[in-house]
Amino acid sequence: MRALTLLLPSLYSAVGANRVRHFMARSKSRTTPRSDETNSSASAAPDGILRVGPAGWSYPDWAGYVYPSRRSKGFHEATYLAEFFDTIEINTSFYQPLRPDQAAQWVDRVSANPRFVFTAKLWQRFTHETRSTTSGSVAADERAVRAGFDVLRAAKRLGAVLLQFPFSFHRTTETVAFLSAVLKRFADYPLVVEVRHASWDSRETLELLQANGAAFCNIDQPIIGRSLAPSAQATSPVGYVRLHGRRYDTWFTDDAAIPAHERYNYLYTAEELAPWVTRVRKVTERARETFVVTNNHFQGKSVVNALQLISILKGSKVKVPEPLRRQYPELEAIADTPPAEPMLFPMGRGSKDVMK
């Protein structure tokens, strides 16, 4: 914890007393919707704006599932997904800071959808590496993070910044201090905190987030041991929900023979989504802007469930990617148009090899 102690003074000094004034100003400014959102179809509840979308977009296994097997010239995944969703969670920013040129390109890629905003994970340097070095290196890391995020924010395309902490991040005096410091360091962004261990299930946690103007991330995950259970909390103007799937057999596996993607190889049933529809509606009653992110990404299952949630919450049919409806026939029930190429024998999962 000595290194953690070295980090905290630098982090705490980043904002100081201005934090309270900032939160009050931000809360007030968020009460008026952006002009392009007033009549947005993304708003499924009258109490607040609701956006549903997948986590990430760069997955090799999405070819022929979410994306066409043969892509046209100039095809870009974010542009394609922005035809169906008003948000995507950026994953790459978790592994390294988002470059400003990348951010600018992505802003341009989604320009056809005026309602679209990204959410983005904070670099794991600030959530997984509690053994920090000197305050100087932390300051440099912060500048690198801000360089990309600020491009998105300036373009009004940054809806939230997610601080994703691991299951091993238990609630202790030291971790509460660490979390508080990180919240203060990035206080000018709309922050969301995801914790996965049940030790954080407390009134004190919610009060900490509320005091810092940060959102609580309501998650669905396999409940193993002291895993955090489902919830419908809202502690800031931003509401956030993340669905990870329920692969109990692979969630905590150490078996090197099991591919990493199997952890997220899970498709929610309508019955499993129903309680989350209720929770999402509760969150939208208390938050100004709510994001629902599906992270069960293998072979496009996150896109399937995101589309289903939108359809349920809006009470209407939705636009469905053509490759995906071939792989998941259950999407036909919510598709707003017939298939582009009707087939005598509709394809289902596992049938594509037969059709080659």
C-alpha cells in the first residue's frame, strides 16, 4: 500500500473544493436535453433519455454474424452499428489511452446519426493497477487519457466514462480512498463506477458515488461466491446498466484451453431479459440519461439482446442487420422490414456450413 499512498496526494489535489461546484453545475446543465434528443426515438421512457448498445465493435467472430462477410469499400464497423444503435461502449480505451486522431475519426464515422454518443472505459492503469509509481507518471498518464476523451467531449459524443474495477477490488479503507481519489481526478467527466464484489453493496458506497457525482453501474454477471447481485441504482444524472452474460462455467475459469471469448458466449432469453427491463425503467425514472450496454459479445449475441431490449422498451419493431437475422431467426419477430433476400430455407445458427 506504500505506492498507493504515494499516488493519493496527487490524485486528491487534482480537483479539490471545486468538485462540489462542478457537480451542481453539471446536474443543472443536464436537465435540458440536447436539441437533437427532444423527440428522439431512443427515449423509451418519458422520464429520461435511454440508449442501448453493445460493448465494442472490433471482433473477428462478428464477420458473417453482425457484419457482412464481404464488406464494401470504405466500410467501418462504427458507421454500420450507428445505423442500429445510439451508443456503443468503447473497449480499446481500457487497454491503452485513446489517441486523439482515433477519436476524431470515430466522431466522423458516426456523424450520420445525430443522436449517437459513445461511452468509453477508463484506462485500466487507473482501475487495475493500484500499485502506482510516482505522481509525475500518473499525471502523464492522465494527460494521455484526456487527450482522446476530450476530442469526443468537444464533439458532444461522450456520454459517460466507465471505471471498470475487477472482482478482486474489494471494499476496504484503502480501496475506498483509492476510488475517491480517481473520482476526483477525473471529476469533470460523467463518470460511472462498476464494481463486482458484494462488499461494495452498501449505503456508504452509494453515498460516496452520489457525493462525487458519479453513477453506479448496475450489472448482470454470474453470481458466484460474493459476486455483486443485480440492482437498479441511480446516483447521478447518468444511469448505467451492463449485461455480461451468465456463463457460470467459464466466468472465473483458469483453464488455458478454454478460449477467452467463451466467457461472453451467452444469449439471454426473453425471460431473463424481463427483470432487467423493469430495472432499466426504474433507473430511467431517476437518471437524466441512461445507458444499457450488452457485453455478451461472442458471435454478435450482445447485438441480438440489445436489439431485443430496444424493441421491448420502445414497444415497437427495430431495424435488424441482415447477416444477424440469418444467424438468429428469433430476430424476425422484432424486425421492422422483411428479409432483403427471402430464402426457402432460413438460416439458423450452425447452418451456415451447410449453405456454403
